[in-house]
Amino acid sequence: MSADFIAHVGAHVALAGSALVLALAIGIPLAGMAADRPLPRGLLLALAGGFRVIPSLAILTLALPLLGLGFRPALLALVVLALPPILVNTDVGLRAVPRATLEAARGTGMTERQIGTRVRWPLALPVVAVGVRTAAVEVIASATLAAFIGGGGLGDYIVGGLQTANLPELVLGAVSVAALALLADAALGYAQRRLAV
Amino acid sequence: MGVRYANASVPAVHDVDLAIEAGQFAVLLGPSGCGKSTLLRTINRLVEPTSGTLLIDGGDVRERDATELRRGIGYVIQAVGLFPHYTVAQNVGVVPKLLGWEQVRIDARVDELLRLIRLDPARYRDRKPRELSGGEAQRVGVARALAAQPRVLLMDEPFAAVDAIVRASLQDEIARVHRELGTTIVFVTHDVDEALRLADRIVVMNAGHVVQTGPPAEILEHPADDFVRDLVGVDAETRRLALERPLIER
């Protein structure tokens, strides 16, 4: 395995991984704060719906004049892509916790914080995990697009292979991305089953 | 005392002047929507009175921290509300843990309580709520409420969701627990027979206020008005006869 290939895998994982971590850091607290507030929640879910229909390539193109070429616009596009499943699943997970369970928690004398950390979030977590898994797979697959604006990663092989009509190079890129996505899906699927009640 | 919810045109509870004695088994009885659950929930401050005061042992509950107050009051609801991600033992041990008991003391207390509600600790301690029947789950709910030796136990239609046979056995259990522990119990139900069976004192409610209070026999023999007469119904005579037999034999 050439050093070049390993560098490309590394760049791809770094890009997708940063996008996912950033989307988690933004999406989970945001959805958590909005879950019980009708207006912010409505706005947030509308935003998630909006993000979902914008093509990643369009965001890349729009980000170009602002953020230039390379890693940063690619990261932005991928965060936008990863946010909807994280926002929606966090919201669904938190709101699916039965009222009776929360009422019982309040009745036992838990503080609001304890209800959150001991009851509500642990019960929401398996559903949140499904969103993280969806987001991870989408981000790994779409990180390929970064190559169009010099963001690097395995997309370089696909773009390069297309431009020079080099089929083996193109296939190498495509298969590697697919393998990476499947690997992440399997790993997160395992984690998700461990979390299930 | 009264409670008016925001946006409500009529108060949910009004002009309630009620004293429940320590050690009593008091049953709040009335049709759905009469305010009995709201009244119950003012005791542990899940609902705040909008007028008047509520005293426990002479102290205004509003002067106490709500979470600290609730840790000293057992609370059992119809939907049980066991924590699905906790084992039976963890559920029962929730309040002792909040109170900072040492784990060995919690474990001992959990086993003691499981035996009290007649579930074998060895078999049930590590089960998850989904592995329990409805009746077993409600027994665990009762054990959880009793865990930190509360002086008051609040029960909101606790046995309404289980079938008649299980309900009868749960009623026997709670009557026995009350006799053994002497805990003050405030119990909400719309089931007249359940009220007559369990109560030392029945508090009949309608449309947000107390219509009559008294021991079961008195409610049956001297209903205060037509509402109470209709509630205890045409079977009042048979129900009165049933009262004459001690609970343990029924």
C-alpha cells in the first residue's frame, strides 16, 4: 500500500471526522435546548429540513468566495450535510421518553439536571446514535466532493481518474470510499446496539 | 387551598380545607376531572397551590426545597414510570442513591423492600422493567416509593391499569404494608369499591372541591348530598354489609 494512498485515506478520515465531530458539537446541544421550546424547536426542525434539500455541491460552490479553496469550505458543506439527521434524531429521541417516566423522575426528587443526565438523555441516546450513524455514512461518502475544490481525500482518485480516463484509479477511489463508509456503519451500528435499553 | 391552572376559566381545586392525620389511609374519591389528582400533586409540589397553604408536620411545603421535599415523600402513579434502562434494584434504589446512601446500605434496603412486596430478591433484583408483568411492575413502583422510608406515600390511581384479580391482590398488599409500616397514605381513585376497601377516611371530591369526608361506613350511611349518594350508588347496602367483614378475610 503506497504512502500516497494512506495519505489520501488519512485526509479523507480527517475531513469526515472533523465534520462529524463539529456537527455533533453543534447539533446535540442545540436540539437538546430546543426540544421543550415550541418556537425554537420549530425553527430548528425547519432549518434541518432546509439543510437536507440543499445539494452539497451547491454549498461548496457558495462557500468558495467566502472560504476560498480547500479544507474549510469542504468542512462547512459536510457539517451542513451531517446536521439534519443529528438534529432530528436528538429531537425525536428526547421527545420519545414517556411523560410518565419523567413525571416519576420528578416525583422521586431528582433535580432537572439529574432528570436530564440520569433519565432523559440515557433513554434518548439509542435514537441519537441512529442519527450519528446516518450522518457518519453520509459525510464519509460525500467527503469525496471535497476533491472538486482541492479539499483532498479519496475523492482525488475519483476526480483524477475521471479527468484522465484512468479507470483503475477511479475504481480505487470509489471502492475505498465505499469500504470506509461500510466500516463506519458497522462500527457505529455495534455501538448503537450496545446503547439500546 | 386552591389551584387554578394558567389559561383555565375555572379552578381545578378550590376552597379545600382538609387535614390528614399521621398514619391515616386517606382516599381521595371522585369522578375523573374532579381535581383529586391535582390536589394530591400539591402535596409533593408537582403542582403549586395558587391560593392557600399546605402544611406537612406543621411546616409550609413551599418553604422547603421541592426536590428535597419529594425525596421524603413516596409517589406512585398509574403508569408506574419505572426507569426502563435501570434494573429493578436500581429503580428501587433511586431515592436512597439521591440521598447519598452507601451502596451496601442501598442493596440491603432493596432486598428488604422486595421481600416486603413479595418479590424474591434473587429472582427479581437484576431484571429490567420490560421483563415484569403489569402487577409486578406496580409492586416495584410501590417499593421504589417506600425506599427511603417516607412518612407520606402518595398514590395516584396506582392500580387502575391492572386486571381485577391483580388489583385485588395489590390492594391487599398495600393494606398490609400500611398496617406494617404505619406510613401516612394519600390514595387517589375513582373506584368506589377500592376506596371503601382501603380507606380509614374517604374524601369525596366533585368539581374541584371536597363534598364530604369521613370513614367509609359514614359515607355509605349518611351521604352528604345527592352526588355522594349517586356515587356510592344503589349498592350502598351491599357495600355496607361487605365492610363488616375484616379485610383479611375478603
